[in-house]
Amino acid sequence: MSMEELHRAAVTPGADTSPACQPKAAAPAPRVYETDGKERVLLLLALLLSLLLVEMIISVFNWGPGLVVPALVAAWYAVLLWYRGAEGLLNRENLLLFCAVCLLALTFALFSNDWFRGVNLLALPVLLMVQTHQWSGAARRPWYLPTMLWERFLLTVDGLFCRLGASWKVASTVKGEGKKRGIYLLLGLGAAALLLLVTVPMLLSADALFAHLAGGAVDFFSRHMGAWVGRLLAALCLAPFLFGLLYSVRRPEPLTEKKEQGKLLAFDAIAPVTVLVVMDALYLFFIAVQFAALFGGERYLAVTGISHAEYARSGFFQLVGVAGLNLTLVMACLQICRREGKGFTAVRALSTVLVASSFVMLGSAACRMTLYVTEYGLSFKRALTYWGMLMLAVFFTAALLKIWKKSFSFFKVLFAAGLAGWLALNFINVDRIVTRYNVSLYQQNQDAVMDLPYLAFQSYDTLDILEELPGDIRVYHYWEGTLEELIAQRRDRAAADAADWRSWSVSAQLAAIGGRK
């Protein structure tokens, strides 16, 4: 029997085998959006939030963000509390994250350091999304797991870009008399605007008193109408995305959870042991040299011919960088090593030696920085390095606990301590501390090096301290004039920032008031 005959025999008699009659794959069902009366109001609230977001973006590229940032965060949470309710927010973890978001947003209204503002503008949306999705219940991974960042990112993308149909569904539910009234309202506003464009100029030219009273308002509207229309159009474009994100918070859809497949990497202990032995030997030799330098005093420096300033200036950032690399190496070795047998015990012991060596190097770096500050004064970056060394010490302590306690969550300490440390750094007002230290150093020794323009332009919080110095001090470094003129210029800039609500801050307001005394 031929292949063609076998094929005909296999076909059921009477069955239609044409392609048109073959079963087709079922088309995916369209997404169904549940809506109620709150969603209709949410459309308007999303537009208002979008207008605030546009104002914040404009302020970033013009004056610098100030009060507009906490105003936007406050409006976001006000809408969420009304739309979703406070259920789940009073959970301890959610409440702590909520307080952290509020404190981070508040820094924009209190202080005026542009460097902090730039970093906080990047950190605030991340922290806001971590807290929002934790509150909504869509997040399955708790905040103390590193993979939660990726999950929160995917949930945010899903809310922003995959729920655009929700706003259209809500808008299309407005039917009957309500829909007609909305159309008539828009037509009426358009007709009124056209009539005003024709009649107002005629009335201004017809009566001098009316022109005197209303001319200022007309000029104001004519100057700003284009900007307002542009902002409104931008807000209308952003509103569906924000609406979708808010909609996803009240009606969350958790991501599909994948089955855990265990560790992707699980090496024999010989690999991490080899790396740790080599690194420990190197650091122990380096530390022996460091001890001679740290405790040998003037005699050691005299023998080597190195001055205090040269010793302090050399290698500080390298030591801090190596300490951070060691922390990464310890955590990587613990992660990839099989947790069994004598090999893992050796990894623990060698990792402990590496952590101890890192503590010594951090101490050496702190001594170097202290010598450098004593010689050349304190700066904003040098203050940040002290904070960085302190945070590294906390993280190394957590790593040590992770080495010997399997159930210890290192990322929980990393996230919580890092966030708390960053908030503390924002609120201690580093600029005032740096300026106070340098001014005191100059008052004790007038030969001390001090960069006055650097201190004045760091933030407005430094101006009242700089006024303790003689006003006739000449300033030449990237600004030429006297200190008094420099402070006056900075106070004028502070007054301009305080005059606009978007860039307003307590720091700018106090500096502006100080200039009028």
C-alpha cells in the first residue's frame, strides 16, 4: 500500500479536512476592568496629580525642586487613602516605609543642598513604589529580600503601561444625560473663549478706566496662557498612566510566581577557599605595614620621609573601595558555596579574617581622613566619606553575623540601616557642620585654607555662619569680589527661590529673611 493510500485510510470517512474547518486556537479574552463610582472621580484626581508632576518636572530643570515634591507626595497619599482606604497601612512595616517616604520628601521643603536633592529625586520614586505595592498587597516578596526590587519594578511597569484601558473604560461608562452635559460644557467653554478673545480687546480700547483695572490681568493671562495650555496638555497625556497605577493599587493583580529552583550556582568549597586564602594573605601583609604607619608616629614618618598631609592624602579612597569590594566578596562566597562539610567551615573562618582585615583598613582610612581634615579642613565630600565608613562598618558587622548565623537576613540590615543612615545624613544638615568647622578653624588660625565660594554655594544654610567672618575678605576662586558681596548675591538667589512655591524651602526662606535684616 502506498503512502497516499495509508493517508486516505487514516482519515475518518466523511470528515472535512480543509484548513478552514480545522479547530483554531482560542483568542485571549480581553481584560475586564471592574469600576465603580470612585473611578470616575479618580479620573479628575489623576489629572490633578499629573499637573503637580508636570510642575515638579519643570522645577527640576529651572529653579530646583522644593515644596512641590512634598506637595506631590502628600497629594499621592491623600488620593490613595480616599481611593483605597487605610486598610493595611497601619501594618508596622508599611507604616515605617510610609514614614520614610514622608521624611525623604520633607527634605526638599527643609534644605537646599542640590546634591542631596539630586540623589533624593532618584531614591524617592523607588522607595515610594516599594511602599505603595507593599501596601496594596500585590507584592508577594517581602521588603527584606533583594528580589523584591525587581518585583516592585515589574508591578510599577504593569500599573503604568498595562492598565491604560481602565481610564478609557471609566470614561466610556459616562452615558446618557451626564455625557451630553459634559459635551455641552466643553462646547460652551470653547465658545466663551472665542468670544472673550474678540470682546475683551474691544472693551479695553473702549474705556480707559476698564483698561486700567483689567489690563494687568489681561497681560498676565496673555503671557502665561501658552504655558498653562502646554502644561495641561502634558498632564492630559500623563493622566491615563497615573490612573492605571492608582487603579492597580486598589485592584492589585500579583505577578505570576515562578517555582523556586534553588541556587543557580553551587560551587565546591575549594573555589571560594582558594580566593579567600589569597586575599587574606595579601591583606594581612598590608595590615602589618599599616600598623607600622599608624602606631609608629612621627618617627615612622620621619624615616620614610612622608609628611602627615601626604600620608593622609594618599590611598584613602582606595582603602574604602577595597573595603567595599571585600564586603561583596564575602557575601558572594557565602552565596555560591555549598553549605556543608569542612569546606564551608573553612569559608566561614577565612571570611571572618577578611572582615576583620576590612575593619582594620577602615580604621586606617578614618585616621588618614582625620589627618587630612586637620590639615586642609572639612568639606562636604569628606563628611560624606566619614558617613560612608560608618555605614560600611555597620554592613561588615551584619556580614559577620551572616557568616555564622544561617538564618540572619543581611539584606534586611542593608536596606533598613542604609535607609535610616541616609535619612539621618539628610537631617543633620551637613553643610552647617562643614561650614561651622571651617569658620572655627579660620578664627583660630587665619592661615587655614578655606574655600569661601564653595561653602557659600553649597546651600543657603551656610550664609549666617559665613557672616561671622570679616565681610571685606577678598574672594578670588571662581568668583571675584568680597565675602559680603558673595553673601548678598546668594541671599538674592534665596529670595527668588522663596518667592515661588515650587522652589520654596525653609532654608531659602530663612536666608531671604536674613538678607532683609
